[in-house]
Amino acid sequence: MAFHEFGVMKKVPALEEMYEKYDLSLCGETAAVEDDEVHALWEHFGSIPCFWHSLQRPAQGLAYTGITLIPPSSAKNLLDRLLQQEQLCSLKGILHDAWEKGCYVIHFGI
């Protein structure tokens, strides 16, 4: 089974920094979400304002096979969309913590 990893970033991404490698050391707490769950809820994941690989690459939705930087405001937006879902408790915890602390969430796609 393939997984997407989400983590609360320890520091705010620098504007010029590129994120191109899987590196969980960038995160405090993390959550793994099965690819099937991401697919089932793509309507929620596919429309959030975020950045792909760098703050210089604004985008909509997760970089499915890449790295996504999710700003705190989008973490809150996604959390609000997922609150009605019974699954994804660990991801909802990550999104809530990031929003409360004003931190970015990093997503490592499959």
C-alpha cells in the first residue's frame, strides 16, 4: 500500500528554498495517510491553495507525486473540510496543530 506523509514543519520555509527530497527531519509530528483515502477525498485535497516544492510555485491542491507546502490558513481550510470525515484522525491532528502554531504542513506524495 502506498502512503502520503504529512508533517508539521519545524520552521517556516525560506522563499528561495526548494524541497525536492523526502525528509521527515523537517517535521515535528507526522501522519501517514493511505493513498486510497487521499483518492476518496480528493475533492478536499485537490483545491486547497498551497505551493509545490517551493514558496515560489503557488498551486491548487496536493502535488500527488511530489512535495506540497501547505500554509497555516490552508491547513485550517482543509481541516474544516475534513471535520465531517470519520477517518484521518491523525491528519486532522497535524492540521490543527499547524494552524494553532502558525506552522506550515509539508506533504510528501507517493
